[in-house]
Amino acid sequence: MPGALEGIRIIDFTWGAAGPIATKLMADHGAEVIRIESMYKPDWLRGVPPNKDGVAGFERSGYYANFNSSKRLISLDMNHTEGREMFLRLVRIADVVSDNFTPRAMKKWGITHDALAQVKPDIIQISLPLQGGTGPHAFFQGYGNNLQALAGINHLTGWPDREPVGTGVAYTDFTGPHFVGIAIMAALDHRRRTGQGQYIDLSQYEAGVHLLETAILDYAVNGHVQTRDGNRHPQAAPHGAYPCRRGEWSGQAVDERWISIACFSDEEWRACAQVLGHPEAAREPRFATLKARKQHEEELDRLLTGWTASWDEYALMEALQGAGVPAGVVQNARDLHRDPQMKHRGHYRFLEHPEIGVSAYDGPSWRLNKTPARQRAAPTWAEANDYVYRELLGLLDDEYAGLIAEGALE
């Protein structure tokens, strides 16, 4: 059964996380994504752990492997004249060209949309530099950790009496790719209807600002600058993460466990107090209404901390959910791999890589019933060179050997 994007070919210059995750979404659903890397400047993510067996290596990064499933990989030196010629020959048989460099890199190689359109009039080009392709900050470089601070996310993350803490991962690297995927799909649909290609200038910065939701509106309408408030929520109490009892896993003591509880109504709060064995607390004037609970929130949190500490986290989650109270265990990576819902959905795909061996890859977060995603392990270095240069581009043996000798395919 062909994938939903079977027949779409993407020439992919993206590296790191945000760009490769976006093209992974395409590749896992059948698009032929041809990654371009050069040995002179390979993807920096290859050096980022976790590595197979804790041993660093060019082909051993789990990060790199996960973000590049189902793709092909060729080596090509774009600083070489013949290398750029090979790229243009690829453009003639491609649908999309993607990159997440600053505008300087692509312009240095002469890769503008006008230049590409001369080779392939209906080509779609999408660039996703950190802050967009124009403006005073267009050439600024950075990573998702920088970007989430710039986009205001860090300002809202942490405790009100402490400095911003941000998130444990480069948050925008995992949200931005969905904007990219939607943009590519819209461009492909536009081309299907009109025959026209286009250039998409997607600012990761602007995509990140979308995540602030009401904070932007609150300032625009009320002139109020929201700030971090720990785990609290203006329309809920209790609303936070509360400790559960320590336990064991495979005979080993584990770190303390936590559960997240959110009561947005008085009914939910009464049910929560009942489950925790303190129904009388819900009738106390200081806790009987949401307004009162917000006024006494510190004491409310202290009480819940004591009440939840003796519970097994999963037993408490099930009891609270069964009573209609929004609650969820604060799961770690081990929990996620054991999670019965994730197993049922088949989220983790176990694929075999020549050097990493069998390991878990993230599956797509949606399911297509007629054209389900089919994934392959990440490519190894230059594994698609023969296929691309000989089969797709039709190079003869002496031409291919000559390009290798000249260093164009390094």
C-alpha cells in the first residue's frame, strides 16, 4: 500500500532538529526525502547523545536517527561547482527544496527561488531560518533553546519568585515542524490546483510566538504582562503536581513519583477530596468555592501534598479519573515505553539500523487508515549515492567516478 505522499520528492538541506523532524513527517508518509550532507560540514546532531551503548560515533546518535527515519542520504559538496550542478539536476526532478539555514548560506550557493524556478518552474522552496528570511535579525543564528526564550516561552515557565527556567527540551524544535508540514502540504495542494510553485519563508520565531496564546492577547487588549506562576492556573484550584510514594522498578528504588491534578469546578474538587479521604475539606469555607480556594491556595497545596504522598501514583490517577477529576501521572521516559495506551497505538516503531541495531523511533502522531505510515531506520552515510546519482540522474560510470575523484561528492 503506497504512502499518502508517494510520488513527492523533497531535497532536504535541513539539519539539527526542527527541520529534520518536519521532513521526517513527510518521509514516514511516503515522500522520497533526499537528505544532503557534506563530510566537510555534517549535521551537528550526529554528535549529540544519547548514543548507542553510551559510545559516541558518527552513526550512533539516537537523536539523529529518530529525526531522520525513512529518508535517503547523499553526500554532496555544495561549495564545489560540480556539486552545485548535481543539485540543480536534482531540482529538475524534485517537488520541494527545504532548508533551515540563515539566508546567507543559500544565497552563497545561488539558491534563490528565482534561480530554482528557472530550472523547475513549479518548484516549491521552503526556508525556515530562526527569525525568517528578512529583517534586521534575519542572519542571527541559534537553537531551539535560544528561540523559546526569544519567543517569550521561558518568561512564562518557572516560579514567580525565581528566574525563568525554560523547558527541559528545546520546545519549539518539536512544535515548529508541524507548522512546516502544514505549509508544505498547502503549497503542494496549491500547485495541484494552479500548477504554480512558490517560496515559503517560515520564521521559527513567529511560529513559536503562536504558543503564547492568551499572553499576547492579554497584553494587546489589557496592557497586562503575564508572568510565570509555577503550576498554578487562574481558573483552577487545586492545580499542580503533587508527590506520591517512592517505589521500586525491577528491584531498584526509583525517584519520587508525582501526579498532576487539576480541578476547574467545585464538583471536581469535591470528588477529589472524597477520593483522597478528606471529604470534609470540600465543605470548609476557605475551600468550598474556587474563589476561596484561590485565596488559600498555598495551604490547599500543602494539604494535597500530604494527602497524595502515601498513594501509588497510578492507583491515584485511576481513582481520580474514575471520579471525574482530571489527573495524570508525571511520566518519565521509562514509563512512556511501558505505557499501555502507547503500546496499543503502536507509537514506538522498533527499526533496525546497521550500527545502532534495533531501537525505538517515534511514530507519527496521527493515523491514516487507508495510507498508514511505513517507516525505515535512519540512513547511513551516503547510502543513497548510487541510487540518486546513477539511477535518478543517470550518470555513467566514468562521470560518477570523476565526480568522486574531484571531491564533488564529499
